[in-house]
Amino acid sequence: MATQPEDLRELMRRREYRAGFVTAIESETVPPGLSEDVIRLISANKREPQWLLDFRLKAYRRWLTMEEPKWAHVHYPPIDFQAISYFSRPKSLAQRPKSLDEVDPKLLETYQKLGIPLKEQEMLAGVASPVAVDVVFDSVSVATTFKQKLAEAGVIFCPISEAVQEYPELVKKYLGSVVPFGDNFYAALNSAVFTDGSFVYVPKGVRCPMELSTYFRINERNTGQFERTLIIAEDGAYVSYLEGCTAPQRDENQLHAAVVELVALDDAQIKYSTVQNWYPGDEQGRGGIYNFVTKRGDCRGKRSRISWTQVETGSAITWKYPSCILRGDDSVGEFYSVAVTNNRQQADTGTKMIHVGKNTRSTIVSKGISAGYGQQSYRGLVRVLETAENARNHTRCDSLLIGDRCGAHTFPYTEVRNPTARLEHEATTSKIAEDQLYYCRARGISEEEAVSMIVNGFCKEVFKELPMEFAVEAGKLLAVSLEGAVG
Amino acid sequence: MSVASYAQVFERCAAAWPAAQRRARRAKLEEFLRLGFPTRKLEDWRYTDLSALAERSFEPARRTAVALQDALLPRSDRLVYVNGELDRNASTADELSALVQTETPGATGVDALNAAFATPGLNLALGPHARLARPLHLILAGAANPQAAMTHQRHRIHLGQAAEAVLLVEFRGAAGGDRLVTQTFDIRLAPGSRLRLYRLQDEAAGSQLISRMDARLARDARIDIVCLDRGCGLARHDLNLELAEPGAEVELAGFYQPAAGAHLDNHTRIVHAAPHGRSRELFKGIVGEKSRAVFNGKIVVSPGAQKTDSEQRVANLLLAPRAEVDAKPELEIYADDVKCAHGATVGQLDETALAYLRSRGIADSDARALLRRAFALEVLDRIAWPALRDRAALLLGYPPPAETALEP
């Protein structure tokens, strides 16, 4: 017997958000509101050079002339950008701690609770391969681990505000070169007020010796987080980077507007994975993060490769299209995504693959799971320019619907201007097959376990792209997000 | 944007209309002046830019002589309009002509323009269990006028319960001249009724054709549509099908092959508003040099439309440089117990198939022609009216193969 819809709804209510606590810590937060003065204040706070302040102000002035995008398939009340505070940091971090021993124990405890190991010794003692972590708390970076070991390999991994001080030439050269300051409404806002994020530079021929990772945490009330990440892989370099994120459980919505730029030169490869678990709001749709993000990778060099993998389980609203510009000949772009919308969550997510160079290839695999009143859209663009001889794309979008109040939508755009291009797009939408459930149950597997197995199988193609530890994490997260939601 | 020239033409035409009509038309004109032509900023007009029309000026088109011999199909009735005027000599079913005034749901500026200037069109109403004895051929022909000219017509097709009809709508145009043509169709199918609808477009290179068909299907009604597009400077077709009651069925196929310099835009929207609906959609296109084809197909499954079964496929052969294909198959689904799938491809003739044919002594050019033909026939073979099928195949360049004796 299949579970009745009433049982499902009951089961869905049991869902919980395990990262929803607040850290009681004293913070310095600038009053809500956005103006040139606030931007000057942020810039001064970070002791930034004049060119960066100019970049911010230019972006801000452009932003003032722009309109909020309305085309996405999401609905929310208008955002009051003057009610948001644009900079907040724990008081104890006014001076950046030199080592972990100087970090406020309360902060360390926060990350321990979230299961992020910061002590290098602990990491090394573990069985898993070590991961270097940069942790960002509200608007500032708390600590970065394994810097020494990475430096030996020539890899730079530090908060972007530190990179501005230490490696201004690199930042100046690449910042805004993939996502221009006026690219879109939220990218312009981010360019004006971005606070912290990671900077990664992998020099020529270097294979980064360990996984890099950044953990973003929003803690303070009424703040927005505006992360900015910049990753550069020089000729023949390789780097795998993962970001994770959580926020406290609150009834108000909070804005997270990030910009991530990736640059891959000749033969370089960047693997960027996201496990997004921002607070999604409660079952009535109160609270949750608005996740409006611009992520773009530029395959600038020949035979370069950029791969985006995302597992999106959190956020009240997601608006996110990690993209690849396949400029270099023979470059490769990939996008693997699992997105879950439950309760009142809404997601409009997908990718853009712009084929410019010859023999460029791209693959898109998108798996959407919609439950409760969740609304989910895949929105993707594959564009083949006249110059892109022998471009190749394969796109697959599958949606799984759980319950009769949710929605799953697909909006793929295909634009082809070269007669040697080959593109395929396929999409399906269905619910979990009764016969599969029946088969499992007949063999003594409980309904919930059976659903979890089927959902995991549905997502497997994407999970296998994640680094191993994170694949396990993502599987668990998916189980939590859909706990009992299915039948 | 200035659309002032249209208002001036309206004032000149207004005197000829009865007062009551004039008021309704003026309201539509004002709506048009407010909305203007759709711009690329509108999601539905992203790939087709009509803004240049705003600056243009078109006089109402006048009837002139036009050759129709090649269009005539045996054993069918005809209703012929030339430049929007009824041609009684060429028509055998002129009693079906009437001025049709209907509201268009979700109207754009183009729909308002059409309603403001509309001249008579087909008004077909069949009672319960009625059946059209012979297929009806609606010819909407354009002929050269001394100046740039415009034609706007509205048509109505209402089938009563269990009624049946076969209808061919043909847009054709003689070469020479610069025309703006808008055609709007209001189609209602009562429970159990069935319409076979063919839409054939062979307009001249100087034409800009914007057509719109809205069909509402009641319980167990069925519509079979085949759309064929060849000519035109710019053609935009909107086909909106609503499966309003349970058990309705849609079988839709299309083939487009734009000539050099042509821009063809097919927009389809199938709304499953009730349970147990079924829709099948297949569009194929061969896109050659300097032409552009747009396909935007949307399937909506409304809340509660359980057991919907829907499939959509679009396949394009992009065969020459300086050509473009834009395909956007969309799904919007609000019910869970459904089966929906769509697929889209852009590619070239299959190299292995070509190699196979060549290895059997078939010249490269013949092999290519054969594969193109096979690609097109998947749609053309759905035409259940043999005379029309042969004519369409000829028109698109796929004549029946010559009866050549095989070598012994």
C-alpha cells in the first residue's frame, strides 16, 4: 500500500533544520541602509586601495540605475535594500587573529557544532584526506587552515580582503573580468558592497595538493551576506574547491547575494562544488535566505575545463545560474545539479553554456526534486556562436514531484549559429513510480527507506561528481531535507 | 516608439464603418497605441523583433487579381480572400464569410491592431453531430499593391457536440510588394467534436505575417494539426491550445523550412487544464543559409490535471552558415501524477547514414537529398488528405520519387 497524501504531509512536518542555531556573540554591525558613505566605510574598514573603492562606487552608481530582475519563476515581496545592514563582524575579529589559538572560542564552537573541523591536527588525524578551510562569519573571514602547506606548493588560498592587501596586482587583473561590475542587478550590488570570500590562485603546472573549501555562515540579524570569490588556475593547474553554507533559523528573510568568478587558462581545470544549506524557512514559508547568486567560469585557455556541481537543499528562494564561457578551443564546461524544494521553497536555477571556441563541449545534468508546496524551475541557456566549430552539448533535466501541490518547470533556451553544432536536450517529469516502491516494500524495505533509495538513485549521477566526503554529506543533507516527505 | 501612422490610417477608414463598430474598433486602436508592437524585452518575443514595424506605414490592402490554379485541391470547398477581401468567383463556400468580433484572451498589441482593423473572415459554426461534407480550404492570399499594404482578419470555427470538420488554412502571397498581415482564429470544440486542421504558409518574401490561433477543447474533443511553413520574410505563429475538460486530446505536428532571408517563429502553448488529457507535439525544421527558425513550445499542466500524458519533441537540421536556430521547449507542471517529457535537438545529417548510402553507390548529393526527405516525411506523412499531402511535398521540394526501373 502506498502512503496516503495525508501521511505524507504529516511526515513532511517532521523535517528539521540542524544548523538553525544562533551564536551569541558581540558584533559590530553598521546600521541598515546603503549609500556611498556605507561603501566608503566598508572600504575603509578593510583598508582598501583607492582603485577598489572606485570599483565599488562605479558598481553602486550603475546599480542605482538598474531594475530588479523579474523574469525568474519565483514570487516574493519586494526587498527593502535600505533595511539591510551591509557589514557585520564579530567584535573579537576587529583585528584578524594570527592563528586559531587567538580566535574567540565561541566562534570555534560554532564551527564545531556545524561539523567543520578547523584544527589541522584533528584533520590530519582523521582517515579522510585533509581539506583546507576558509571560514567566513557574516562579513569577515575567521580563519584559513593549511595556509603554510599550500604556500609550499605555491598555491595562494586566503580571504579576498587579505588578497587585496597582499596580491593587489592579481586581484586587480582578474576581479570583475568574468562578471563585470554591471553584469546584473545583484552582481552590481555585490560589486558595490562585497565583504569577504575566498581568493585562490594556483600557479602554472601546479596540482593543488588538497581540496580547498570555504564555509559561509550568516549569524547576525538583519544583515546581508555579500561574498566574493575569485579562483584563478594558471596554465596546466588543477584545483578542486567546495563551498558550504548555513544560517540561523529566523522568521525574517535574509539576503545572500554572492559573485563567484573562475578563470581557467590553458589546460587548467577547476572543479567547483557547492553544498548549499541556507536556512530554507519554515513550513509556512516564514523566514529563510534569499540566495541570489551570480557564478560564472571563464574557460579562457585552450583545453581548459570548468565543472560546477551543486547540491541545493536550502534557501527560501534560489536564483542562481552557474555558467561557463567556453572561449578557449577544446575547452569543456560541465554542470551537475541536484536541487530540492520542499514546503514553500522556490528555486529558479540552471546554467549557461556559451560556446565561443572550436571543439568546445558542455554537459548539463540537472535533477530537481519538488515536494510540499515547493516550486522549482530549471532555466538553462546553451548558445553556440558562429565561431564555435564542432560545438557539442548534451543536456538532461529530470524532475521528481512529490505531492500534488508542488511544481516543476523547465525553461531551456537553445541558440545555435553554427551549422556544425550538435545539441541535445531531454527532460522528463514524473513522480516516484508506484511499482518501484512496491518492489522495495515487498522485500521488507520501509517506505521511507525505499523512497530515500530511489531519490538517491535519481541523484547519483550528480553525487558522483562531488569529492567523496562531500558526496556522503550531500546524501545525508538530502535525506534531512526530504525526511519523510515522500511516498 | 511611434505607431502614429496606424492611427492616421484608422481615421481614414473609420468613416466606412457603422457607428457601433467604430466605437469598439477605436477602443482596440487605443489599446494598440498604448501597447505598441511587442519588443524583444517581452519573454515571448525574445527572438522575434517587430519594433521596426512601428515606424512603418501601411495602407489598407486592396484586392487585385491573383493566380490560384496551383492551390486548387479537388473534392473540397473553398473560401478565398485576396488581400482581405472575399473573392466570390473563386469561392464555393462564400456563405461562410462574416465579420467576426471576438475577444482574444491575453491580447498583445498585435491582437489589438488586428481587432481594430479586422475585415470579414471565415465564420464556421457546426451544430451537434454535424459533419462538413467536404474539406474546407480557406485561402488567405496576398497580392502586390502599389504601396506597402496591410490586411487584418478574424476567423471563428465553432464545432458543436460530436461535430467533425477538416479545414486547411493557407496563407499564400504573390511576389512583389510589402505586406503586413495579421490573422486571428477563435476555435472552440464542444464535447466529442473533432477538427483536423492544416496550416500551410507559403507567403512571399516581402511579407510579414503574424497569425494566432486559440483553441479550446471540451470533454473528449480532439484536434489534429499539421503546420507547414516555407516562405515569408517574417512569420510568427502563435498556437494556443487549451485542454479545458477531461479526456481532450491534441495531436500536433509541424515542419518548417525557411527560405534564405526568412525568419520563422513558431510559438505553441498547450495547457492541460483538466485531468486525463493527452498531447503529442512534434516540430521539425530544416534551416538553410541566411535563415532563422525559432521554436518555442510550452506545455502547462495546471493544478489538478492529474493523469496528463504529454510529449513534445523538436528536431532541427542546421545545414548552412549564417543561419540560426533558437529552440525553447518549456514545461510548467503543477500536478504530480503526470507523464511529461520533452526533447530538443540541433544537428546535421547523420554522417554514418551518408557513408552507408555512398558505399552503396548513391552520389553524395542524392544521399543528402534522401536523408532530408526522410527527415521531412515524418511530419508530411501525417497529412491524412492525399491531395494536400502531395501538394505540400511538392511545394517543400520533396516530390514523390520518380518511378525508375531498377537495374537488372
